[in-house]
Amino acid sequence: MKCKRCGHCCMAVGRGFWLHGDYENKPQYPKLQKIAPMFEDEDDGMPCLMLEMAGGVAACTIEKVYGHEAKPEVCRTYPWLECHQQQKTYRGRGVCSRSEG
């Protein structure tokens, strides 16, 4: 399935969901490395901090600045990665809430 850029997958995962990319240990992402400590354990059900919505179209700040490969694995592979609710790997709540064919 191709991304529709609706932003639904990022809406309720928590402001700190992007930290699944472990940016504190990746000096090649200096801006993310600098702000990562401020968002530890931000599983508040809010949209991911890196979600940008403009005109109903979603974009990821990480992808815009550093490219697709810099995004956390769950974001790069969604929806192809097995649902986090089944794996109990990712703590966000919105990632697997809507399936599309």
C-alpha cells in the first residue's frame, strides 16, 4: 500500500514517538540529537512532534530534513511492519488503528 499522506498513523502515537529512532546516539542527526532528551517518555496520545500537516497533507519533519532512511523503522516500514499491538514493541496507540486495502 502506498502512503496517502493522510497523517492518520502519526495522530495519536504520542509527541515522543519519533524517539524510536534513537537519535541521542546518532551524531549524524545533530538537531534531533539535541532535542531528543527533552521528549523522553512522551506517550501522551498526541500527534507525533515530527508530524507536519499543511492543506490536509501530512509530512514528516525528519524525512524532510534528513531523508526517508533517518525515520524510525516503524515509520519507514508502516504499514508493512507487523502491527505494534501484536508485537508489543512500539508504545504508540494510533499506528495500527486503521487498515486500508
